[in-house]
Amino acid sequence: MTTALRLAPSILSADFARLGEEVRAIEAAGADLVHFDVMDNHYVPNLTIGPLVCEAIRPHVSIPIDVHLMVEPVDALIPLFAKAGANLITFHPEASRHVDRTLQLIRDHGCKAGIVLNPATPLDWMDHVMDRLDIVLLMSVNPGFGGQRFIDATLPKLREARRRIDAYTGETGRAIWLEVDGGVKSDNIGAIVAAGADTCVAGSAVFGAPDPDGGYRGVMKTLRSSARP
């Protein structure tokens, strides 16, 4: 795999009292995406942020905003996040009555679309909607809270997801990103990338380790260097 690694710091671990400053800092440090976790205290046992916060941070960064919807139902929120400045929107297929329709709804609103698969959710969800997918996000923790430990069983699942995506890309020429979220640290990102990830979400690993000057260049550099073979 020759694609350069994309890093997507999750603002779930950021200082919300300084959110504009925080997202500017991660872009300055070389982040490729801002990962935006939306939880509804229904699909997952936590309540976080919505479209107004997305709209508020949009002017502070030029990099894409990667919105992960941990909500049920999902369709009503998609137009709101697209209007608020999201560039990618992913959702859990269990939370949609019609997965294909939800993917098309995201694309109709001008965003890249993807599904999110929990640790115990099979990869089979991918197989019949590959033509609608721009990204597949594998959860390497159970969603709901930041700072959890990486689930090692994600690695063989990740290798199989990479195999399926590569086979599809070989047949069609369409690229699909493969993202991993949960417990990504400098000591495991090498194995995660070697297993097939091209995009990694890191929350506490980034925001929990600021540079002395308040930036994040050091930790971002460490993550990238640790990801290399």
C-alpha cells in the first residue's frame, strides 16, 4: 500500500473551552482531518456535540471535517452536518433502516460517505454497498468513550477489510479509505498501518501529549514515524 497515512485527531479529547484554538493547532501540526464524534446517549451511552459545534469550528480549519455519527436514527442529522461544513460523514449500519439509502443521502449532500463497523460487527455490511462507499471505519474499541484500550482482534479484521477493498479497487479503479478509530497510540500504529489502515483516528494520544509551546507537532511527528515499517 503506497498511500500516505492520514491522521485524524479526534476532538472528543480536546479542551472544549479552547476548541477553536485546538483545531487550529492540530492543523498547524500536520493533521489531515478533524475527527468529529457525535454521540446521542441512545445508540451509545454518552452525549457529545452536534451540528452547531461543527459549524463553529469550520472557519478555524481548512482541512476536512470527518463526522462520525454514533446516533440512531441517522438520516435527519445528515443534511444538518453537511450544511454545517462536514466533508465526510460515517454512520453505523445498525442505526439505519436502509443503509444504501443513507449512503446516497450523504453523497447527495456533497459529502464523502462511509459506514462504521463496531468490533463485533461483521465486515459483510460492506459487500453490497461498495459502490456507495468512500470510506470504511473500523472501530477498535466499543464506541461511546475516548481513552479506551485498542482491541487486538481488530488487526485480523483490518487485514480482511483491506483485502476486500483492494479486490474491489482492482476491479473498478475506485479507491475506498480504510480508517481505524480507538486506542491508536505510537506503540501500536505501526501494526495498524501494516494491517491495512490508511487513515488513523487518534484522540487522547494527540490531545493528551501537547508540545511545551502548546502545539502538537511533536506527537504528530511521533505517530507518523511510528507508523513507518
